[in-house]
Amino acid sequence: MKAKHQRLILVVIALVAILGAGLLAAWSLRNQANYFYLPEQMAAEPPAVGQAVRLGGMVQKGSISTEADGVTVNFMVTGNTADAIPVRYSGILPDLFVEGSGVVAEGSLGPDGVFLATNLLAKHDENYVPKELEGMGTEQAAKVAADTTVGLK
Amino acid sequence: MIAEIGLAALWLAAALAVLQMVSGAAMLRSADGPPHPLAIYTRPAAIVQAVLAVLAFLMLLWAFAVTDLSIKLVATNSHSMKPLIYKLTGTWGNHEGSMLLWVGVLAASGGLLAAFEKRLPERTMGATLAVQGFVALGFYAFLLLSSNPFERLPVPAIEGTGLNPLLQDIGLAIHPPTLYAGYVGLSVAFSLAMGALLTREVNPAFARVMRPWVLGAWVLLTLGITAGSYWAYYELGWGGWWFWDPVENASLMPWLAATALMHSVSVLAARDALRTWTIMLGVLAFSMSMLGTFLVRSGVLTSVHAFAVDPERGSFILALLGLYIGGAFTIFALRAGAVAEGKRFAAVSREGALVFNNVMLSAILAIVLLGTLYPLLTEAFDVRVSVGPPYFNPAAAIFAVPMFLVMAVGPLLRWKEDKPARIQFELALIAALLIGGIALVSFFGRFPLLPLLGLGLAAALAVAAFLPLRGRKLTRVPVATWGMAIAHFGVAVALFGMACEGAFTKERLAAVAPGGTEQVGDFAVTLESVTPVAGPNWTAIEARLAVSRGGGEPVILTPQARNFWSPPQATSESALLTRWDGQLYAVIGNQAEDGRWQIRVWWKPFVTFIWYGGMLIALGGVLAIVGRVRVDVKRRKAVTKGEARRADLDALGTATPVPAE
């Protein structure tokens, strides 16, 4: 085998592997990417039950209630319209999680229409504004963006 | 005064970077014939520039130490009431300061290269330093034109706004400087690669010069990532050690490229093969650290690392990124054909195994890169997504598992050509450990696939790491070989920790009244009391948890929920109980209306092994550097001695003996 051929074979193998990685990435990104929903979008076109998505909006006033176990919280998330999505979350709430503040919940929609959050992204500094809540369009969105949440990382 | 000295030093350093560039280029052009008159300034320019850039950084450090509130950066990021250590580390806990640190390290490594590297041909050195100066110049421009750290306020502030409390931690003293030094070490590798490519000097001698820089950068990156992972683990209070967050990926990508580069440069040094591939990886590794800087510093990502969201800065770094990476790949495309083919090797050989793993590392890099950039791409089409572990874990594992298998076998193979039959005992042993490990664990319960594979691979790799030492006299094994064995063993240790954390973690979340007890694994956790406490710049609610294992002597843990007042922000301080076989991780939450407190406790078996593994990997790298440098010094001494002897013989007028090589 000539030196040139060996180099060619190496290049081809490397290209095939990298292309394979690229295709694999493209394919699984389509399936695994975690889409962001506003409450009205989730009400209009709900994602498949169990699919990992993110829900972002405002915590409806007077909707937060804690269950008897002391760690499970139920609340409603609203957006620009009257649609409200019920959310259930078990865990330690972010410190600035209060009624009327913005929230991004990671999780999936349950069969009963309740969004089961595995994580609530919490505000920890007023300088950080989450990408998801930018450009929501209304005056309310501006308020949401102003005092809202981002991931702790 | 301090700020003005710093700013002047920075401008002077930028001017010297221009001189270094011009003079280096002159050195490159004075190929034959008398040296160009400008060429003599290259090395001094690099060294003086290093001194000036470091001086500028020290000036900023001083301004933070004394909290000079007339400087805008200090006023917006520091506070006079902060403990001194956080005042100092706060120097790089902001955009401008961290960029100044980056530039300081860049100039310092350029200075070191200019001062101590005498092995390369002068032309190659000139080209290398010219490229280094060019890279530095871009960052000086960035600092001076768009993020001046020394900007004065018209009226000094009365008090500073303080530092993000999440950053008020000893982690800030370790994680950013090591990571930056690693990023920047890759810039030297990049400059060397460019220098060698421009002067057609891609050969083993060049690889031996490049190797310590690559190894050093890689060790620092490894330590930086390990420290960052542990910091995030205990500081964020989520109990996770890796989130596949874009900024984490930004540090992982250069590490993957540097790992591939380090192995490939070793092949080039030892066997004179993989010449173009090494150069390409050198370019790729630095591109990844530039991309990392862009992702973290430009504000395209919202994160605790993105200090300032300023579109001008983002586009500036993007332009630099395009200029350097585009330029480098153009030179590469133009010159790669001129690099002569290296030595050949069979598919089954140590080179073959290294090439395979290089390709696998590049594939993982592609997976991480695409997953990191995908949300940015879709955003252009107004679709908002985030990409997390459900994508990264399986997609990376598809390439990581074959890589680990080859990594177990590769060091056992001979250079150039080998037969699998020669190492059939070792192969059988590795396969038996892998299968045995998986079978043993599955016997005890049902676990997810990836942790299960991880446990099997960890068992096989731990033994395979030391197989290359079998049958050798251990005292005579070169230090660099020990380094390899220990680093590979470190991979097994880290993998074991990750798999155990994934498979066996126990979690308990409950609301507990004072006096109540909860059970996690074989730990009984009793909430004794909850009391308010205060620190220098925070107040907190502190829980006293009595933790006893299997009815033994209780240990007190005190997780806190802290409230900082400047800037106003709340953080959760986890409490950790470290045992040899794992860690208990406790966080306190809010108080429920009925007076109970939320407590979240995890028992994470062997989780500490992840970071022990990281440290072992870095230790292996350090041993490899020590070993290589010692051999190199010895060789140089022998060469000088031989020359002296030959000169003596010439003086005696006897026939010169022909050297063996």
C-alpha cells in the first residue's frame, strides 16, 4: 500500500466517523431537543405525554398551594392569554418563586393535563434575563422579563 | 494612579505585540542570508510584553484588594465589606477582569516560550512568535476598545455593588485561573503548529517542543474542569456534578480536542507519523477554546458565567473567532499538502489504536459541539429549545464506549505493526472483567444501561491501565509511562464514580418538623433545630442535622439557606458528609405553613471518585511532563558532551569517530 493511499484511507475513515456523528446528532437532536412552550401554546397544541419540554410564564396570583406532605406544590402558569396550565412540583422551591413572578419549569405533561415539573429555574440575580421570556410582546411580558427567572447555571 | 499605570502597561503591551508580529515575520523572511535587522526584536518583545501584561493584571488585582471605588469595574463588582480573599478572586469574577486575566496568561506563556525555548530553528520560532503576537493583539484590541477594565467613574462610588454570591467561594480562586491557563496553553500549541506549518518543519523535533505545552494545557484544563464540576456540585445545591450546560460544554470541547492532540503529538514525536493530523488538531483545539470564550463571554448564552450581555462585545469576539479560525484553516488548507507524509503503520498497531481514539474523540467533540450550538441555530428561526442529558448522554456514549475499549487495548500493542494473537491473554482478561463486571452488577438489581456499561468498563480499564507494566522491572519503567498508566487508571476511577452516582444514588425529599427523622439508604437524618445565623455579608437560616449511619455515632451537618444583601440574592449552601465510599449531600428548603422544614438529602455512593479520577488524570499528565523533560535534558547534556569530545578529538588531530546515528 502506498503512503498516499494510507493517508487517503485515514482521511476517509475520519470523515465517515465525523459525518456519522453529525448525522446522529442531527437525528437525535430532532427527537431529544427540549422545546419551550408558552402556556397558550401548550393549551393549543399540547406536547406528547411524557415528552421533556419547558414551560415558561407567570405564576398566577393565588394559585400556589402546598400538599399535605409539605414538599409538593401545585400552581398555575399563565401567559399572554387566559390559558393557564396547572403545574405540580416536588422539591425545594427557588427562593424568589412567588405569586406573580416569572418561572420556567422543566418537565413533561402528565396524562391528566398537569405539567409535572422536575426542575424550576430560579431567578438569582436581576441582571440575568432568560432567553425564553424575551420578546413575549406585551407589557406583561416586559414585566415578566424584568423580574423573572433563569437557570442557576 | 494604579488604574493609569495598568492602562498604560496594557497599551504598551499591545504596541509590543505589533512589534513582535512584525519582527517575527521579518525573522521568517530572513531565511537565507543575513538576518533581517528587525528580526532581533522578536524574543525581547514577547518577554517585555509578558511583563507589562502581568503588571496590568497586578494593578487591577491591587485596585480590587484596596477596593478603589473610583474604578468603574471595582464599583460594580466589589464591596468594601467583602472578605479579602473574595475581593482578590473577584478581580476575575467579571467580564473585563477575566479577559485581562486571559490576556495576562496569554502574554506570560508567550514570554516563557520566547525566553526558554531554544530547540526550534529560528525561522520557525519567528513564525510562532509572530502568530502568538497576532493572537495577543486581537485580545488587547478587544480589552482596550470594548472592555477597558481600568475605566474611571466621573465621581467615585460610595459603595460597591458586590460580587454575585455564587462566586463568593474558594472555587473562584481555582477554577477560572486553571481553566484559562489551559485555554491559553492551547494558544501556544496553536502558534507552534502554525509556525511549523509555515516553515515546513512538521517533524519529531517540533513535536517534542510542542508536547510539554500541550500536556501542560491539558493538565490545567483537566484540573479546571474537575474543580468546576465539584464547585457546581456543592454550590448550586442540585446534587448534580455535570449538567451539560453550554458553558460546561465550552470547557469540555477544548479538553476533548487537547486529549486527541496530546496523543497525536506523542505519535509524531515517537514515530514521525500523523503529521498533518497533529497540525489540524492543534488548530482545532485552539478554535475550541476561542469558541468557548465566545460562548461564555459574548452573552449569547444566559448563565452565571455570562457577566455582561453586550452585543458589541459579542460581535467583537465573533469577529476575532472568525479571523483566527478562518485564517488558521486557510493556512492549513494551503500548506497541508506540502507537509510530507509521515511514517506508515498497520491498522493493528499502537498508532492505529491512537488514530481510532483520536477519531472517536473528534466524533464526541462533534456531538457536543452540535448539541451546544443547536439551540442558538434554532433561535434564528424563532424556535426555542434546550438540549440536555437525554441527547448528550446516549449520543456521546455511542462513541465513548468503543473508545474506552480501544483505550484498554491500545497501550499493549506494539508500534508500527502487531498481531492480536500476541496479546490474547490480556484481551481475554479485559473481556472477562468487562463481562464479569456487568454480570455481577446486574445480578444485584436492574440498573440503567449506561451506568451498567460504565461499571463494567471501569473494572476492565482499571486493570488494563497497569497491564503495559506487566513483566517489566517497575523501577526501570520510564516516568512518562507511569504517567500514562496513572492517567488511564484515573479515567477508570472517574468512570466508576460516574456510574455509581448514576446507578445507586438514593434521594429523600421531605418536610420535617424539628425532632423528626428521615431515612436515606442506611443513614438516619434527624432535624435537631433550625436557627438564624449571620456572616460577614449575609444572613442565613441554618439547620442542624444529626446524621447517623446504621445507628452509629451521629455527625452534625449544617446546611444553610443564605441571603446576601449586596447584591441582594439568596443561595443554598449544601452540607456534605464525606465517607470513603460516598457522600451524603443535604440541603434545606423553605418552611411550610405548619412549621415543618423542607429537607432534601442524597446519599451518593462513590461520587467523590469522579473528582479523584480527574485529579489522577492530571497527575498522570504531570508525570508525563516530568518524564519527558528529564529525558530531554539528559539528551541535550549528552549531545553537548559528545560535541565537546568531538572538538577535543579534532584538536588532537585524530580521525573523527562516526556517530552511531
